[in-house]
Amino acid sequence: MNKNPYEVLGVARDASEADIKKAYHKLVLKYHPDKNPGDKNAEEKFKEVNNAFDILKDPQKRAAYDRFGDAAFAGGNASGANPFGAGGNPFGNGAFHFNMGGGAGMEDILREAMRGFGFDGFGSGSSRGENRRSGRDLLDEVVIDLKDAYFGKKHTVKFSSEVKCDKCNGLGTADGKEAPICSRCGGTGYVHTSRGFFAVETPCPDCNGLGHKIEKKCSQCDGTGTIHKTRTLEVNIPAGVEDGTRLRLAGQGEAGQNGAPAGDFYLDVRIRPDKVFERQGTDLILKLDVPFTTLALGGEIEISTIDDKKLSVKVPAGTQIGEKLRVRGHGMPGRRAGNFGDLYIDINMKVPTKLTEKQKKLLNEFASIKSEKRGWF
Ligand SMILES: [Zn+2]
Ligand SMILES: [Zn+2]
């Protein structure tokens, strides 16, 4: 069992990448074998620190750890016990450098430590797994009306991206079968070479780091396992969606090369301001002009709700401008199904400007009759 990587590095669960790097650099200097010759305890700590950093520096591994804990890395490559199911770990061959049951060699750790310092002087700078590039995430944006946000909406996105080659099923081989394991590297995708003091690893030149040697490439994808294709995705925008929501469609991004995992597809939802309704959380505000006589005498007004229903609302006598009348349950859908916010009618009034002679006469008459004690108000 590996120790909790957050505890090992002494960082919070939500620590930033920069904080993690900082903590790692501090500890790796402290426990570096050069500084602690012959100290088994320091060597152990040094390995732990590197193990922890190996997980936390990689957003995918970090997410996997956050979700599954140590189980995400149990057994390394070959285990059927990992939560990602068949096909081994989702990060490509040999990515679990320091988590294979203590099998990591000291030179691996040193190499990784040097890399942690931005010292990438070995070989071409490419490392294991890079040739099995995961698919990129894709991001799109859609602007919808408030009414669409009320009802929810099916949104169709059309775009082109890398997808798994259907001729070889992503394997890159002409016969569509998995290529034999590379004999030079034994399927690990890397070979050991000596660079002076260090024994370093470089991508296997026979298989380009894939671990499999493709003798005859698939003619459709030229051995990469992916092809460029126009795709359509149907995204369900849920009812009640809020402005700025980012929806995620796992695994619907670009296909990974040579069997590496696909990226995700993200859709940012923006909501166009509505001309009639103003949204406040799940509540809606409707600013409405009501005749002066209705406000004074009381009465009923008819309104249209966001879902286009006609509704009759009672206005109490003596309602003032700026008062808000609540109509329960006619706001936006809440997070729980069947829950709705409220609609508030924000009372406003327009002073009439085009009066007929008769109206003028009546208003004049009204103005002349004042309540004996209090005037009009
Ligand atoms: Zn090889
Ligand atoms: Zn192919």
C-alpha cells in the first residue's frame, strides 16, 4: 500500500499544481540520497515522496486517486482488479512508474527527480507513454434562450476530430489484430541505455515506444489507430441549467492514439438575457405595468408565464409601485425534479399620456373630490 500522497507531500487536497511542485522540490532535496548517503530511512522517504509526486503531478492520476484512492493503482499494469476494467490502467503502458509494488529502480527515481527540477536532459525529452498520446479534450459553447433553460434542450454539435479507426479498431494493424509484443523492449516501450553515471530509459526505437511492433500498418490510419472524421454529438442540456454551466461528456473527446484513452467533450452553456423575465437563482422577476385604477381599486391581471401559460393574478387594492406579488411555483426548475422557484411580479405603472376628453373630465372630477381628512392617500 502506498501512503496517502497528499500526506506524504504535506499538501491540502485542493493544493494547486504549483504548491505540489514546491512541496515536492523541498522534500526531494531533503531526502536526496546524495545528501543522506547510506541512510535507509531517507531512501525510503525519498521513494515515498517520488511516489506521491508521481500521482499528484498528473491530473489524470490525481483524479483517479481522488476518486478511487489506492485502488486506482493496485497491482499496476497487469491487474484485473483496477477500476478501469479490462485493458489495464488508463494511462498507457508502464505509466505507473513508482507504483508497481516497490519494483521501481533507484535510477528511475533519480531520473524522475531530475525531471521534477525541469532537468530533462536525457534523450529527446520524450518519455514512456508519450507515443500513446491520450485524446485531447474538446470544448464547445452554446448560447440558449432562458425558455430553453426552462424546458431543457437537446443540442446537436457537429465537429470533426480524431476518432478510433474503424478498419483496425484502433490497433493500427493491417489485419485488425493486436500487434505482437515488441521483442526488443518486451512490451514496455522503452529501453535502458547508459549515459555516463546514469542508466536512463529511452523510447524503444523498434516500436517507437508503443510496446507493440506493427509489421503491417493499417492502410486507413497509417498505424496510428485514429482517423479524422466529422462527428455529431447530441447533448442533453438539462432543464433549469444555469448560465456558465460546463457539461461533460466523458470519453467523447478526441480518440487517443494507439489505444490510449479518449479525451472528454465539454459544452459551456450560456444563457441569453431574456427581454421579459429576469432570473434570480430559481426565481423569476417579471416587471409589469399595471393600470393605476387596478392598483388603487384592486383587481385581476393576466400574465404569460415563462412556459407560455396564461395566468390570472389577483392584485390587492392599494398595491404600490415596486411591490412584488409572488406567484408560487412559476419560476425556473430547481435541482430536484418537480421543484420550481417562484415568479415575482414587480409592480410598475405608466402614467397615461393620451387621455380622451371623457377620461380627462372624470379624472378632474376625481381630483376635485378629496377625502375630508386625509386627501387621496
Ligand atoms: Zn519496443
Ligand atoms: Zn486503422
